[in-house]
Amino acid sequence: MQGVLTGFAVIAVVIGIGYVLGRRGHLGEDGRTVLTRLAFNVATPALLFTTLAGADLSVIFSQRLLVTAAATACAAALFVSVGLVRGWGAGPITIGALCSSYVNAGNLGIPIAFYVLGDASLVAPVLLFQQIVVTPLALTVLDLSRPGEPRPLMRRLTTPLRNPMAVGSLSGVVVATTGWSVPSPALEPLTLIGNMSVPAVLLAFGISLRGSGMPARGENRPAIVLSAALKTTAQPVIAWAVGAGVFHLHGAALLDVVVISALPAAQNLYTYASQYRVAEQMARESILLSTAVSIPVLITVAAVLG
């Protein structure tokens, strides 16, 4: 329980500082936009590269990751199915599917994995999976669904190669695969820049809360409630069912996959929505709602399966 509360407290403090900055206007009218662009185009790609460049890619093929991947795919598919029936559009459906399945494995998952599960490295497979597979796929869909003139086929096929987030991830994977050691003079500046990513995302999210009311009250309420429910309830239940029923996990192994699947939606999803100017309200309020609901869910999971 201490790990859950500690992780949420750290995030709440930084978001609160962002909210105060927004209320007082210390960063000006464009403060949120600048922080968002900094995170999307510079800091987060650097963080992804430095994280993946030194990662052990063999963890991708673990049993636990297969459970997490199945839960992620099922939760996202459920939102996509409802979104297609309701005609919400490619952009909002993509953001909603991410909010339904993309866990906050970085700035929240690491402290919770350390305090609750006893091993911070347990979130590594999920981080790699989301950075290598989910993020490039989702951002490619967002790129291709932008309004405007139809893009040539070659431009469509090379979309991931022109996205800074995907470039950072794929470059890190290439370095990790080849076993090349990045020289310290090149790696240290990237590490320093990458360290700005999480604070910038949380501060921008806090600034965006200025003037906003309670979540899930506007016309996007069905999508917001659905995505938060899928993220905090359906995804951990699916992870438990797949882990116990298909892969016969039990004890600590089953607790690991369920706790990680019960993490709320990541704050950087708001960065994606803001960058592409699509479903920004839905992303912000879904993240806020899933974060609030996930606290009792995580405590219950730790009590029942622990």
C-alpha cells in the first residue's frame, strides 16, 4: 500500500505545481504548448533512446509480457469496437484506445513495482512493449488520419520514420540489438535531455487542468467513462484471467501482471492528443479519472492477490 500511495503522491505534487503555474500564468499563454512540444519532439525521444539502448530485449519474449500484451490488445479492441459503432472517428478512437490500455509504467509503474512488487525491473517488459510496438503503431494511425490532401503511398509507408517518438524508440532498439555502446560524450547529453520528459509532461498536464471542471461531464462523457472503466477494471481482470487460465501463473507472478495492468493511463497520452490536436479533453479527463479510480483498485489487488 505504501508503494501505491508514494507513486501517486509524487505525480500529484508535480501536476499540482503545473496547475499553480497555469493559474498564475508564470509560463505565459503558450507555456503548456511549449512544454508539450518539448516533451514530444525532444525530451521523450531522448528518454526512449537512452532507455532502450541499454535494455535487454530478451525480456520482450517473457510469459508475463504475453499476458500484458493480451490484456492491452483486448482492452483497446473493446474501445475500438464501441467507437466504430458510435462513429467517433479515427483520431478519437485511437486516443481512447490508448487511454483504455496504455499503462503508466514509467513515472508511476516504477515506484509501485519497487514498493509493492519488490522489483522495479518488472515494468521493463511493459515499457519496451509500449515503446516499441504500441506507440509507433498508434502515432502512425494519428499521422495518417490527419485531415488534408491524401498522402503518397511512400510517404504513408515511411510515416513512423518521421515521427520523433518512433525514431527515438527504433534507434534505441537498433543500438541494443547490435550491442553497440554509445560513447559517453554522446550519451550523457541525451540522458540529461531525456530527464526533462516526465516533469515536462506532468507540468503540461497540470497546466491543462486550469479552468477545467469535474471529469466526464461534457459530450465526451461516454468515451471518457468507457476508457477509464476499461483501463482500471477490464484490463486487470483480463490480465488475471489470461495469466491464471491460459499461462497458469500464480502467486507473485500473477500479482505482477495484474498490478501492472491495473496502473492508470499514462500522462504522456495527453501529450500525443495535444500534439495532434485531437481528443485533448477526452485524453486529459480519462487520464485524470483512471488515475483516481486506480488507487482503490491497486490497493484491492495488492490485498487480494498479495
